[in-house]
Amino acid sequence: MQFKRLTAYRVRRVAESILGLAEDLFARHLGIRALDWRVLVKLADAPGSTATEIGRDMLLTPVQTGRSLLKLRELEMVEAMPDPTDGRATRYLLTAAGRRSYELGTRIVLKVQSHVLRDFTPVEQVALDGLLDRLVACSEYGEEDVERLSDELFGRKGRHG
């Protein structure tokens, strides 16, 4: 088996390379991580979001979300306010500094994407975008898929438990 030819390996390799370049630029120019910028993106799109909403929509764990919010508050990019309808909940807003970092981060992400796709023609970029949409849709799975593939691979006898 040629592990490095597996689709999942190649997709992950590309993602890690793109993220690495973006991380270097975020650290150098904004003093935050790309993960922190994702929190800013959510708050730019949906001001007043809770930590749970941020984590869910930006695919962050509760620990990642909490750490990012803490760092962004310390950097005065985000401010917290009590939820007016639920005193136990906290909602978050961008500050002016957070808005600037969000905008600069967007420039970084778009520039990195442009850099990575520099050797692709416009037609190839559209084709890649469509293929990635299909790949994302095809990679979603549910319990029924796990059951079906398990049965195909191992039959009913191959189950633990």
C-alpha cells in the first residue's frame, strides 16, 4: 500500500501546509493563532454569540473555544457581556481591535489561499472548488454507514461487545 497516495493523507497534508503558512503569518502580524481568528470570524458574522455557539459553528472543542476567548479578551479584541435573558450565559462581541484583527486575518487567509492556488488556472480553481464541495458532502457519514461498511468488511460476526 502506498500510504502517501491515500486521498485522506493528501487532503490532510495540504490542509496542514496551508494552516502552517497561515499560522506563521497570524503569529507574526496579529499575535494570535488562526484558531483564535476563527472565533473573531464567528463574532463578526454573529455578534453576541455564546461560547457554545462559537465552538459548534467553528468546529472547536469547548477547551479550544474557552482558551481562545480568554486570550482574545486579554488582548482586548473581544468583550464579554451577560446574556440579558439568561443570567448564567455570557455573550461575546468584537471590540474595535478585534474587528481590525478579523479584517487583517481575512486578508491573510485570502492571500494564503491565492498563494497556494497560484499555479492553477481559473477553470482549474472552479473545478477544484466543485470537487471539494462533493468531497465534503461524500465524507459525511452516519451510524448506518458505519454499520454497512462494518458488515461489508467483517460481517456480523466481526463485532466486539
